[in-house]
Amino acid sequence: MKKVIIDGNSLTLEEFIEVCRNYADLEISENAVKKINNSREVVKRFVDEGKIIYGITTGFGKFSEILILGDEAKKMQKNLIVSHAVGCGDPFDTEIVRGIILLRINNLCKGYSGIRYSTIKTMVDMLKEGVHPIIPEKGSLGASGDLAPLAHMALPMLGLGKAEYQGEVLDGREAMNRAGIGTIELTSKEGLALINGTQVMTSVGAHTVYDAIKLLDIADLSAALTFEALNGIISVLDPRLHQLRPHKGQIETAENLLIMLKGSRRTMVQGEGKVQDAYSLRCTPQVHGASRDAIAFVKEKIEIEMNSVTDNPIIFDETNEGISGGNFHGQPVALAFDFMSIALSEIANISERRLERLVNPSLSELPAFLVQEGGSNSGFMIVQYSAASLVSENKILSHPASVDSIPSSGNQEDHVSMGTIGARKAREIYKNVRRVLAMEMMCSCQAIDLGAKKKLGDATQNAYNIIREKVDMLICDREIYDDINACENLITDNKFEESLKSLRR
């Protein structure tokens, strides 16, 4: 099994996925351990000297003017976790929870948080043994970081809250005991170090951007199948066109489509039978490409955030300082998540328009709604309805979360990012897009079967075969939702890898 070295500075998106989904082991680097211990020594000096530092010798938020020393400091750190664990809604999926813990570990391993190494090691052990706190998905404002959900993450470390272990939801202490992990007592700064940061929104966003990158290849494949189903004009994919407007994503998309359609006898060149296709075919490189570029930008922002210090105050051991700032504010990634929502929504928008051209007899020479005995059979009529519903829902979900703000903590925290809401919305949009693409692929295969029996491209033939292994051609009406589910499962299970292996990466 792959081992991921954690130093706070070099975690990649791919390593993140390895830990979250494939349960790769972690190891904290020696340099990180030194930094952790050095910053902890600074915190101890602050406490011993009674130096006034936010969150270490003072209360939190509006209570930052209240001085707290001695045993009250330990009590305050525990109370911070207990009082802030007020999340609501369904719990996050296990892979999201693992990402939250991993990112918190990576943040703390940079050595600017003043937490004990033993506390971080408890979190490493939780990942290794599979103790996954139950973290409600709602309740974060995205500044001061993800306070409520991160408090739920920390509860089992104290023997509180709930956690899943070996498929069973248990009281936090019981889950830790069964896994052989000792619970802890927090001391100065540690409660704040555990919950003040952007790791929840970043985990959701990181999973989504990873999946979105792969989904963009599926979108190209889906479009390629529709090109063949509608005898599309491939002259629009000529590299010379796209070099004249050299957006990277546009060039890559056009190249992908050409690769997928190589060898096809179902497409045509300009002037063979028609002069132009509708925009939903002709402009696929421009639309898909713009989303590719947007998602690449989001990936860059997320990888910066994954390796950043996002709590407060920040401890500088070289100068014995604790500086209170605003690195917990989620705005840098909140904007990126809203951008990702828009970019993903556009993929479904154009896919649904291609689907409409497949089923609408006034827009193609195919049988109405892709069924030979229309009237007594509705064929794929309502599939388009369902796709249109998802596309419309995406438009609503694409309303930016980052432009909203509600003051909190007695107006001390008077501007917040809503970045976690933005990340959650983007993930929901991703799921809707995946389903719309599954619908398009299913309909394009039906249209191919109803058209002239001509050779498909090498990659599209492979994709067609994979779909037909799970979904038969529709002769008369049946329960189509099972077919859509099957096509969507092929996407989530990475069954189209053979069709995509030759693409430009």
C-alpha cells in the first residue's frame, strides 16, 4: 500500500485521494515533527509568562477581551469543542470525513499552530484504524473557518460525539476504545488549533475537483457519441481553428474529440451533406474547453489551500510571536468553488441540448423520441424532461454562495465566506452533471442503433460496447430509470478508461 509523507507543504490532490479513498498510510516527516514541537514550546512560554495572545490566554470571538489563565485555559479548550459542535443535516460521506482529518493533519504539520505532536498523532491513528467521526454537513459560515463541523471531527478524540468504526456508528469513546486509540485532554491552544480552519470546505472541494477533471473526459466522450449519432461535421475540430484562439482547454477538447472519433464513418466533413451543425455540436470545444480551464484554475487554488496554514493565531517559533490574523477566512477558495459550480453547470447545459437534438424529430432525421413505434411508446421523451430538470436545478445551485455574508459573534466576525456551502453546492451540481451525461450517452447509443450501420470511431465503439453490455436497445417502453442508473454507474466505476486512455492529459 502506498505511503504518503506529510510535511505540511507538498500534499497533492492525487495523494489526498489515495488517503481518502484507498486508505493509504500516513507518515509525518521528521522536519514536521521538529516544527510542531518548536511551536508548542512557544505556546508553553506564552502560558507560563501570562502573555496576552488570542485564543491562548483569552476567550474567543467576542470574548477575546477576557483573560483566561491556569486550569481555566484547559477547561476553555474542551468547552470550545463541545459548544461549537452544533452542526446539522446529513453526515458527510466517509471519504469527505477522511479528507477533513487529513487536511487538518497537514495544516498542523506545518508547525505554526502550537499543538502537541501527540494530539496530531491521535488523528493519524484515527485515519489508520478507520475511526471516522460523524460530521454533519451543514452549520459552517466559512470563517472563522469551519468551526461547527471541525468541532464534530474533534469530539471523538475527547471521548465524546459519534464515530463510525467498522461499519457501525458508536459513541466516540467506544469507537476509539475498539480501535485501540486513547482519548486525549486538550491543553492551551489545542481546541482552537483543531477547529479554526478551512479543511471541511477544502475536503469537499478537493473531492469534487478531482471527480470533475475525470468527468470532463466523460463529457467529451458523450459528445463524441452524439457527433456520430447525428452525423456531425468534424471540420469544426480542425486544430488550425483552435490554434487561432489558443485557450488550452479548447485545444485539448478538440483534440480529444478527434482522437475519440478516429476511424469513424458516421461523421462528415463540411459540405458533404450539410454546411453547419447547431452550436451544441459545433461549439463543444469552446464550451467544454472553457470549463476545463476553469476546473484547472480551481485545482490550483485547492492545492494551495491544502498546504496552507489556516488557523489563528499563528505561532512563529523563530521570533517567539503569536500573530492573530485572518487566514481562516474561506474567501480564496469560496470564489473558486462558485466558479467550479458554474463551469460544471455548463457541461450539463450543453449536454442536455445535444440530448434534445437526439430525441426531437424536428431537429434530426431520427424517429421521434428514439423509438420506432411512437405513440403507443413514449421512448426517451421524458428522459429529456428529467435532464432539463437537473439542468434547471444546477442553474439555481450555481447562484454564488461567496457573495453572501451574515455577521456573527456579536458582530466581531462581520464578514464570512460561506465557502462550505459553495463547496457542497458544487458537489451536488457535479452529481447532476454526471447523471445528465449518462442520459446523453444512453440516448446517443439508441440513436446510433436507429441510424445507418456505419463504423464508429475506435474509442466510441469501445464506449458503445460497454454501454450495450449493461443497457439493451429500447424496442418498446420499459422502466428506463434502471438503464440511466446503469449508465451512471459505468461513469462512477471508471468503466470507460479504455476509451479514454489515449487522450491528451
